[in-house]
Amino acid sequence: MYKYIKKLGPGLLFAGAAIGVSHLVQSTRAGADFDFGLLWALLLVHLFKYPFFQYGPRYTLSTGECLLDGYKKLGTPILVMYFILTFATMFTIQTALTIVTAGLASTLFGITQNIILWSALITGLCMAILIAGRYKLLDNLMKIIVLTLTISTCIAVILAIPDTSVQHTFTQVLPKSDAGIAFLIAFMGWMPAPLDISIWHSLWALEKKKNIPGYSLKNSIADFNLGYGSTIVLGLLFMTLGALVMFGSGNTFSGNATLFSEQLISLYTKNLGEAAYILIAIAAFTTMFSTTLTTLDASPRAMSYTTALLLGQKNRHSYAIWMIILAAGTVAILLYFLSEMKTLIDIATILSFVTAPFYAIINFRLICSSHTPERDRPGITLRIISWLGIIFLVGFSLWYTITLF
């Protein structure tokens, strides 16, 4: 059992990066605004994104190199495009995560309600942890966090069921208003996570292989499936919680980070009792903090690796430099979007969805190419889901773009 747990890691890091804004914020909003009407979107996006996430660890454990090495083999322009897309989106994504975490910190600790100050403190603490502990600390922390949140959310949902007075329905809906369409795309953008996390997962798998000599492709896929399964379960639980507690109540989520955090925690305490306030507040804060921490590690790690591949040489300070750049950009954006948390999250998640087809097509092309050993290429089932996934992601991106303009 210990050996099995020891080989868990990258899949739970994936879950830790995924279970954050997409679940605490977007899934809960989906339930609160649409009841169970967007259940189809949650399940389909999990199904159609699955292969492209799985190809990250599959390629790494099959070849001993990460997806970025594979991108370079497919052609330098592809790696350059990845660099541009990541640079264009990483600041907004990090800011969206940090502002939610700062709001929870403000609610939990109550020392100050200055979100900028909390954001700076959280970013500084994350940087210190990553520079000191790097991968190993991240790996061990995530196993506890994912388990804690899953258990507390399950309990909250179970206790909410007898108290609901609203008639619920499983009638599925396709939003028609501009705001509804924008939310749908935003919801699917980060559900369960942006597709570029497949690259982060690939890098984590490479790191895990260095630390655990016997870490195999079979271990990696099992680890990933466990992490991915937990994102589906928690997505359903948060949607259910939003539907049971807020749908039909006349209440809506605030765009202010601190007020939103208070509303989020009240979803739990309303059913678990005020005595559980501290436990739930800590669980929610820890979850968002872990996501912020994971992302602050992954984006600089990926950009550092990409820069080394493009320039043909490594710089041992590159990781730290990119982390400082990301942290500075995050604080700068926060100064302009302080009171617009929902807008900021929607921008970040929509950007992630409209760039998803790029990652889907490139990951699929790489895993089916001669750069991947034939024995480890996907079977017919995964290939069919991949083709359907590409059609799904491209189709919805085009539909959103046409609707927008």
C-alpha cells in the first residue's frame, strides 16, 4: 500500500492544479444559476479533454522526455506558438487564482481586507515554498489537500439534500443569452482544467521518474486516472452544492473576492453548522492556495524549459527569473481588476477554451507520430474520443467566436 501511495504524485498534482477556480467558483456558479442544466457540459468536456491530458504523461513515460521536447521535434514554429500562447495567458490565469485565494485568506484570517496586500503575501509565500522545497513538498502536500476537500464537500452535499425546498430538474439547457453563452464557454474552459496543464503534467511526470526509478507508464496512467476521476467527482459535488443551496434562492455570487469567499464558505456552514466554519474555510483556502502554488511552479517551469529549447542552452536561474516575472505581472494586473473577480475569471477561462484546440491537435499529432514508440501510441478507442474531442473543442470555439462578433 505504501509503495502504491509513494508512486502517486503527478496525477494528484494535476488534480490540485485543476480543483480550484473551475470547481469552487465555476461549478458552484453553474449549479446556482442553471440548477443541473449544465450537467451535459461538465460530463462532455471531461470526456473530450481526457485523451489530450493523458497524452502528457503517456508521451513522457514512453520516451523519457516531456511534451515540449516533442513539440520541438514537430517543428520550432509549434514551440514558438506555445511560448506566445502561454505568455499571453499565464498572467491572467495566475491573477484569477490569486485573487480568489486572497479573498478566502481575508475571510479566514480577518487581519485585513486589503486584497492587494493578501495577494502579495500569498505570492511571496508561494515563491518561498517553491524555491525551498520545489517538487517534493508539492508532491506530498497535494495528497492531503485533495482528500480533505473531497471528504468535506461530500458531507456538505449530503447534509444539503434534506434542506432544499426548491423543485430541481435535470432538464439540460443550452444558454442563449450573451452572458449565458460566455459563462458556458468559461465553464468549459477550466473544466476540469486548461489543456496546457498536459505540459505541466508531462514535466511533473519527468520529475517523478527521476525520483522514483521504478515509475512506469502503467503507474503514471493509473495515477492520472485517479487524479482525473477526483476532478469529475468534485465537479459534480460543487455543481450539486450550488444547485441545492443557491438555485432559486434569489441570491447571486458577488464579483468582490472577499464577499464571494464569504458566500462560498456559507454554502458549507449552512449545512454543516457554524462549528464547521473554520474547518471549511481552511479546506477551501488550502485548496485555492495549493492551486495558486502549483500554477506558480508550473508556468515558470514550462517557460524555462521552452526558453532553453528555443535558445539551445540552459540557464540555471531561468526558473527563478520566470517566477519573478509571473509574480510581478500578477500583482500589476490585480491593481486594475481588484473589484472585478468574476470578470477576470471569465476572461481567463474563455482564453483557455479558445486556445484548447491548439493543444488538443498538437498533443494528438505528437502521440500518434513516429516520435512515440508504436507500442505506446493510443488505441482505437482513445483515437475516436480524440477526434470527437477536437471536433467538440473547435466547434464550440467557433460558435462562441461567431456569437461574439
